[in-house]
Amino acid sequence: MLDTVSADGFPVNGQKGHWLKGAYHETELARFCHVYLSVLEERPVMLYYRYDGRVDPYEYHSVPARAPGLQWDVVDSSIIIGSTLAVRYQPRWEPLANRGDPR
């Protein structure tokens, strides 16, 4: 796949792929492995978010991963090292009876 394509669909840069994109996807895969392994082992997940200093960091609402019936409880959160928010999540499975009809 070509890295950059114009609106007409022609390559702007003939280079295929880019090392920064590859590094991003490796980091993304590591994050998903960490989160889903924590879910399988039913242990807390600690994630770190870099936030914009003009916004209250506690307004950032995210979930580590989505799956049917998977709920996340925020165990604790704190601001560390300037503009980094550390959040500890505990995975919890919603009982099958409460999940509703998926159709």
C-alpha cells in the first residue's frame, strides 16, 4: 500500500509504508495484548493518557477495550508527571441476563 495518495488516487510519494506508521501499529498491538490479557486474567489495567493542559484531565472518558458484556470500573486515577493522567481500570463482565437482545 502506498503511503500517500492524492485525491485523484495517484501516489504522491512512491515509498510504500513508513517506519513511523509501523511503529504506531506495533505499539497499538502491544496495548491491545496488555488489555485483553488483563481481562482474561481478571486483573486491573493501568493506562496512561497524555492530555491537553487546557482541559480538565478528569473529563477524558475512555474505555481500554470494547467487547459485548465487558464493563470497566475506574479504580483510581491521578495526574503524574505534568500532563499525564494515570487511570487504573478493573474489568467486569455483565451477567448474560442483563445484556439484552443483540439483534
